Amino acid sequence: VHTKLVDALRKDGVEVINPEGQAFDALEAQAVSTVDDATVPDETVAQVYQLGYRMGEKVLRPAMVTVTTGGPKRPPEPEDSGDE
């Protein structure tokens, strides 16, 4: 039943948000706790408690996650130059 429901939602454009191992994004995830981990960059999603859902650009429900602290600073992401 769960698989059929998820497949039906995907057909309508609903996507699952699973940010595990990615940089924490406060627009897509809600941090419910932190954990010290010096082996990964700061503010990396360590564990996902509850998956989130998005439809197009709109977040229907943010993911509930644990975020790391105490690691090296994350390098800045390269900006798009806009050349097309």
C-alpha cells in the first residue's frame, strides 16, 4: 500500500527529500539535534528521522534531521556564472 501511495504521489510531482550526507539546508530540513563529528564538514546531515516531501519548488514537509558540529568548515559552493 505504501509503495502504491508513493508511486501515485510521484506521478503528481511529489518528490522525497532525503538529505542524509548532504549539507544542511534549513529550507528543506528541520534540525532536531546536533552530534559532534570531526570527520565530516560542519552542518552535514548525519541522520534523517523523518523524510520530507517537495512538490516542484514548494516544500510540503521538511525532513527532520540530526546535524553535525565540530568538523572543518564547509568550502563555499561555486556560484553559477550565468553563461549560457
